[in-house]
Amino acid sequence: MSGICAGRVVVVTGAGRGLGRAHALAFAAEGARVVVNDLGVGLDGAPGADGPAGPATPVGPATPASPATLASPAGPATPASPASPAEAVVDEIRAAGGEAVAHGGDIATDAGAESLVAAALDAYGRLDTLVNNAGFLRDRMLVNLAEDDWDAVMRVHLKGHFLPLRHAAAHWRAEAKAGRTPVARIVNTSSGAGLLGSVGQGNYSAAKAGIIGLTLVAAAELARYGVQVNAIAPAARTRMTEHAFAATMAAPDTGFDAMAPGNVSPLVVWLGSAASAGVTGRVFETEGGRITVMEGWRPGPTADKGARRTPAEAGETALKLLAGAAAPGAVYGA
Ligand SMILES: NC(=O)c1ccc[n+]([C@@H]2O[C@H](COP(=O)([O-])OP(=O)(O)OC[C@H]3O[C@@H](n4cnc5c(N)ncnc54)[C@H](O)[C@@H]3O)[C@@H](O)[C@H]2O)c1
């Protein structure tokens, strides 16, 4: 297949549904061979809930990796079960004339992440792009947020970004050291919740903010190995949003369906292609037909006394500086 990703091998985590599925289809349509990863869990990370999810269940167990989804680090790629969401997306890609394989492992385990990279190398002999996308929600107000809801969400989003990134980066570093510096790309998935905060999503907002920090460090550390790392903060109609934000996410009867997940994918495909050369360490908000470069923390008004202040002086200075500073963006849902 021709296209801006012809010849590239792309891994997309959580690609059995929603945004990840749209990304996988879009990469394949641009000529990439795709490894479609999905563990096939429920909206709250509960295992085996493949059907449309209702509201998140109350405190549940942390997402265990079932033995069937875990490969030994040195072992073969973990196949997805024939009825799995990952396999269904592979079927769609193949039906459209593309190339794809499924991977049913848990990307938030070291073994799952390692076998995901191995799946690309085993199937196609190379890896060019990693899209970290998998995740789920356990929304609660902070006073009701159980330790397990915190751990599960931090694990799937933050660790679930770090581990595939680490294994992919180790492969690319080895390639660079062998004189084959890659044109490698990582696209991470943050959220407006991570950029501005979101009421009822303290765990998710913290994890998604962490993904921005991880993106900045990875972009700086991996540039020498030919790897560019960027992040998106998307919005689209998926099972994660279609009930919680029903009015915003609804498809119109006619005209542009702004909240279709496929609207987010073109930017992801471009960031994942060789065409995005020179773009790294950036964060983009994207939904519908809009793409916004997010400009993050940078120094605002500042004052240096050249000596230690008393608390009262510090307060006086802080208030003076705040008077000249831009107001922060509103927290979602506040
Ligand atoms: N939909 C939005 O508007 C929106 C907004 C901001 C951020 N996001 C982010 O986009 C990403 C995709 O979300 P979505 O809306 O498509 O949700 P989704 O629930 O439709 O898809 C997520 C997929 O990830 C899979 N998954 C979960 N845990 C996994 C694991 N440990 N290993 C492998 N796969 C796993 C699930 O089985 C599911 O198919 C998430 O990171 C989400 O936080 C979405």
C-alpha cells in the first residue's frame, strides 16, 4: 500500500476500540503494517468486559493480567483470542487490503510491553512507530477515591506508557548503535484532564499530566537515537465519553461528525510518519477539525530579592506577581 507510512511498522496500544482502533485503521490506510494491541478490558479495566460498558463499577480489583495475556519476556508474541477486539480490527485492516497482526497482552506489565515490541519484530522485522493509547477510567471525587482506583489508573496510563516506550527505545538505541539510526516516532496520549485538571478525575488527571512529563523527558533523551516523541490530548466519541458527555459527543444527523474518533487520527499518523521530521517534545490538543499546539508551563512574572524573605514578604511579593500573571485555564467540571 502507498501512503505517508508506506514501509513503516506501527504499534498501537488499546487499538481494539475507540481512538486506538481509528489510529490503527488510519495508519494501515497510509501503508503501515500495524500491530494492533488490546487487552479487551471493560471501561474500568475489569477483565473480560468486551461489550459496551456502562458506568464504571465501584472499587474493583486492579487489572490483573490473566495468564492468557502474559507472554514470557523471551517468548513469542501474545496472540489475541479470535473474538477479541484486537483481532476484529486486524480483520478490518486485512479486509481493506492492509497488513496487521493482533497482540492481546497487557501493556502495563513488563512482559506484555516487551512481547508487544517483539510482536512487531517477529511479524515484520522492524518497528518504526509506537502509539501509546490504551487506558481506562475509575472516576471518583478525591474524598471517595480508593487506593486501588488510584493505582489501577496510574498503572494503565503512566506505567502503560513507560513500559512500551522503554522497550521500543531499547530496540531503537540498539539499532542506532549498530549504525542503523532509525526514523522512529512515539505518540503518547494525554488528555485535557492532564493539562488543566478535571473534577472527579484526580487519578486520571495526575496520570495524564505525568504522561506530558514523560513525553518531554523521552523527547530529550531519545533524540540522539533518531526517536521523536510527542503527545496528543484528544477528544472524541468513544465508550469513554459517549455516556459521560452525551450531548457534546452526539453525532449530528447531517454534516461533519466532529466527534468521530477518526478525526483525531490524521495528526497521529503524521506524527508517526517520517514526514514529521523535526517535531518533538510537543503537545497537541486535537478534536474534530481542530489542532491546537499547547504551550505549557513557562516562567511568568518573577521577582528576586537577592536574600531570604519573611513569610509576610513572600506573600506580598506573590500577590503582586499574581496581579500581573495570566489567569490559569479553568479546571474541567469546576
Ligand atoms: N475519548 C476521548 O475523548 C478521550 C479524551 C482524552 C483522552 N483520551 C485517551 O485516549 C485513549 C483511548 O481512549 P478511548 O476513548 O478510545 O477509550 P476506549 O475505552 O474506547 O479504548 C481503550 C482501549 O484500551 C484497551 N486497554 C485498556 N487497558 C489495557 C491494557 N492494560 N493493555 C492493552 N489494552 C488495554 C481497552 O480494552 C480499550 O479497547 C485513552 O488513553 C484515553 O484516556 C480519550
